[in-house]
Amino acid sequence: MASFDKKSLVSKLDAVNEYERQPVPQDKLKGWKSFIGTYAGEHTAGTEFVLGPLFVAHGVAAADLLWGLLIGNLLAVLSWAYLTAKISVRKRVTLYYQLEKIGGKNFALGYNLVNAGLFCFLAGSMIAVSATAIGIPFDLTMPTLNDIYPNSMGWVITVLVVGTITTLVAMFGFDQVARFANLAAPWMIMIFIAAAVAVLPELGVKSFSDFWPVAENTIWKGVPLEGQSKFTFWHVTFFAWFCNMAMHIGMADMSLLRYAKKWQYGFASSAGMILGHYIAWVASGILYALFLQKTANSTEFAPGPVAYNAAGIAGALCVIIAGWTTANPTLYRAGLAIQAINSNWKTWRVTFVVGLVTTIAAMFPALVMKLLEFVALYGLILMPAGAVIFADVYLLPRLGLQEEYAERAGIHFNTAAAGTWILTLLICLWLNLSFGIEIFFVGLPGWFIAVVLYVILSKLIQKRPGIA
């Protein structure tokens, strides 16, 4: 048996070039299949085993869910294509390098640290989701809706194993992330659909005509579980649109779509929205409704056992791999964010450290239990950066102002970019506290506020005497 060649492995990792500080060359651009697989894999994933059931827990009515998901996901696809993808193929650099050109190194440092931290927590929640399935044969005590801290040493060890595997895949760069997603996505969606269809008879669906009455009266009853707030059509619509706000409106997927041959490949996001954020959310909601029926509304909230009870070993495996297909690209993005701080750091080494932090975070079940709120919050925090990029690319040149001002002016901190980020978040907080606008809804006005603020602040700064 050949011995493990550590130097060979390090050499292979060092050879991975993700073009962190230069445009992606033409011969490295990817076809549409890479993006179909990546989006389908990432968004038919671990989060779907959490978010679908949470809609049931929050008492969404059946019609509100189906129509809200349709409209919200359509808006998300349009955001990916017409905002993120167009700018991505125009610039062909990572979000982090683009922000450095606009806001300066010091601004990018602050943003990258916040961004990487949030992505670590998101990836951590997906590692925890996979761990709930791996722990089934070991009779692992599963977390409940009220758990915050690790509840056993078995849980810690299981999370450590899952986190290690996830980190190793992400360390090999975009090619391996895309290849993993392409292999996993078709199988996962089949399990989602098959499991949901298989349990419908247990919920009372004996024929096609039975589905809608059961959907309204048994699955999505319109009545929240005890202790949960009530969600409406608008909650579903805006959550479906903005749950990935950081990726499209926030421009994080510049790091992926910079590899696209054409901006139209941004429509590949529809694979994730249709399969994952529509079909998979509906399917996992069905599975959770049966789980609640069988357990008399148990507070245990573990996607692994829910899927295992419905589809056996295949369901548990689906949860494991689904967690990986979200955690892998999320860790990849987090690694790029940290690497952008110092171009001399190898991306794979940074991703290893990020993976370690993420794995530790995953040991805390609260990441999963509060996923709705966390997803909305992290998107809102990162949203102003996307508005800054949009305004910098499309509006500033038309107004006679310089785009990528920090690079052109040779400064390390663009007050216009930093001021926009901080003021936007303060205004959104004010809207939430003073007018009771929920976090799910403040992102839309927040984006327009950020665009206006950046234009105004850029005009004030760039027109000051002595500044070209």
C-alpha cells in the first residue's frame, strides 16, 4: 500500500489557484452545468430540512405557503441574474477584491471579518444538521428547540467528524465544490420527493383529491405551535426572496459567478430555488407534520430522525449529504473572505482554519434552532455592500463620479462605503425598533437607502477640494 505523501498533498493544495486578486482568465470559465449543479446542490440542502418544518411551526396556511414561495423564489432568481451575474461577468473578481477596490483595504478588512464570521455560523448550522443523521445509529441524544449548548460528548465528536470532512472538500477549491454538488444534487431531490410522497397516506392522503384538504387541515394548518409567532403570505414571500440576500443582492455570489461564461448563467439559480426552496421546503414540511403527529408535538427538532422515520437509511443519508452541499460552498466563501485580508495566505490553509472555527460553532444547537432569524439577520448585515457595488458600477460613472475610488485615489479607507454600511444598518434597526417592521421586511427598503446613501456620500467626498 502506498504511504501517505504529505508533501504531495500540500503541493496539490498549493497548486489550487482561485484567482483571488485577478480576473478569472477566459480558459478557466465554466459552462452552465457547473452552476446548475452548484445551485441545485447548495439549495437542495441541509437548510431545507430546517426551514420547511419551521414554516409549519410558525403556522403558515397552505395557500400562503405555495403562492409565497412561488413569488419569492422568482424574485430571488431575477436578483441573481440581473444584479449579481451581470456584475460578476463584467468584473470577474471576487466580492472581496471588488470591495477592496471600492472601499480600501481597511474597509475590506472589517467587512471580510464580519462576512467570514457569518458564513462560518451558517456552515456550522449545516454541519449540525448532518450530525443529527450520523448520530442515529449511535442512539445519540438529539437537540431540542430549546437547546443552546452541546448536550453530550457524543454530539461533540459527531460534529467534529462531519466538520472535518466538509472542510477537506472546501479546501480543494471551486472545482471540487462544484463536482461534489453535481454528484449529490440529483439524488437528494429524489429522496426529498420520494419521502414526502411515501408518508402522505399516513397523513390521510389516499388519492390526489385528498391532498388539498389534508394540506389545509393537517400539514399547513395556519395555526402556529405554542411559543412560535404567526407567519403570513408576506413572511413567506420576503423570506424566500431574502433568505439568500447576502448571496444575490449582497453580491457574495460574485465569487462563484465570476467563473460564468455568460451573465445569463445567473438564471441557473432557479435550479436551487425550484428544487430546494420550493419542492424541498414543501416536502420537508410534510415530513415534519407527520413527525409532529406521531410525537404529539414533540419539541425535539432534529432533521436526521425526521427524514429517517420517513425514508429510512436513504433519508438519513440525504440529510448528511444535504448538510455538506450547503456547508462546502459556504466554507469556500468564508475562506476567500479571510484570504482577501492577506494575499500571501494560501486559500486552502485559510479554509482549514475557517473550517475549524465553523466546526466548533456547529457544536452549539442554537444555530439550527434559530436558523430563520439568523438567516434573515446575516443577509441584512451584508446587504449594504451589495448596494455599494451596484451603485459604484452603474450609477457613479453616469453621475461623473469615479468608480473603484479607493484604488484610483490610493486610499485605504473610503468613508463613503463605510458610512453607507453603518448608516444603513442603523436606519434598518430604527425601522425595526420604532415602527415594528420585522427583520424579514427591512431588507428591501434598506437596499434602496444604501444606494442613495452611497451616491450622496461619494459625491460629497469626491468633490471635496484637493481630491481628484
